[in-house]
Amino acid sequence: MLTVDITTRAPFENLFPVREAVLDEIVKDIRKNGFDNSKPIVLWRKRGLTVVDGHTRLEAAKRARLKNIPTVMKEFPDEDAALEYAIKCQRNRRNLSDQEILQCVSELDKRRTKAEAGAMKGKKLATGVARSSEKTADVLGIGRGKVEKARVVLDKAPDEIREAVKSGEMSINQAYNQTVNPLQGSPESLDKATKEIGNVEKVFDIVRKHLSREQIKELIGLLQQAV
């Protein structure tokens, strides 16, 4: 197929950023040996010949000035299925980096609708989140714990920590630890302390509102014994 007829678009083209070092090696190989026909570009015909897998190979072919490259057509029931296929293709070739895992978790989680989350409460919600983590972990070929840590980073980490993972400067585990246990004296630590102080003050308000002076003294005595 002509390379000019092939389309790239989100979310597939943004899922796994092209690595320049890998791209350069493929370009050199194509110029020397031609395009490897055993690794055709996977296209989704009904989505306008969109590339689902093979973005780096396509870019390498363009840089090597190839006009025609081998392709294979594949159909998917929806974009979710196509996205999972693209991720599995990559993870079957190699171990995904934390940078890529964070991006994949982000894309997969976008497809969890608010309606589904809103329909679940209590134990049902906890069970639903756990199942969602297991499904995402299965697609990525990693443990459920890492998926849950990635979600904490995506949902709660400061922008600079999240961006450090996206740029490959920090692992998901490091980002998670700094998010839940911020360094003493850091802005994150101060924010956390402020929230905790606010919670304690709410407890004091409840105690003052509902207990007598004698009951408060008794409570203080019990707390001192507990310490």
C-alpha cells in the first residue's frame, strides 16, 4: 500500500512515542535490506486505514523514502478493542517502560465511564475498581499493584512528579512513594500536613459540640493512657 494513503491518529499514535534511537536503526536496516515483509503495518480499515500497530516502522519507511509498504487489514468491534490489541502487540515484543505504562493506564482509564462508577457504591465500587485494575494489568502484562500505583500517580501526584514519569526521569514506584509519603519540608508534605491539621480540627469541633467539660477531661485521660 502507498504510504501516503495510510492514516495515523489518536489514541494510537500517542500511545507509544517513537524512540529516535530505535527509529534510526530501523531506517538503516530498511535502506540496507528493504522493508521486512514479515512485519507489516496493521491497519483498521473501517477507521479510514488508521495505523493500530507499526507507527515506528511506518515513520522509518517514510524516512527511507519508500512509497509502498506491506500492510494487513484488521477489524475491531470498537476503539477499546483496538487499543487493547495495540498495547498487547507492544508488550509481546518487549517489556513496557514505566513511561509507557503510565500513558497506557491513562488511556485505558479514560474509557471507564462516570456512569459506571456512579452506579456502584460501597463494596460493589471497591470490587469494580479491583476488577478494573486486574483487567488493565492483564492487558499490560504487569501486576495489579503497579496499575494501582500508576493510578495514584495520575490522580494525586503533583504535576512535576507526574511529568517526571512521563519523561522517563522517574519510575512509577518512586513517583508513588513521593506522592503518598512526600519528603519532609516539601510543598507536598506541607499540603498533606495542612489537610491532616484540618481533619484534627474537625474532630475537636465535634468533641466540643457534643461532650461536656467533664467528658472531655475523661477522653483526654483515656488518650494519654493509650499513648
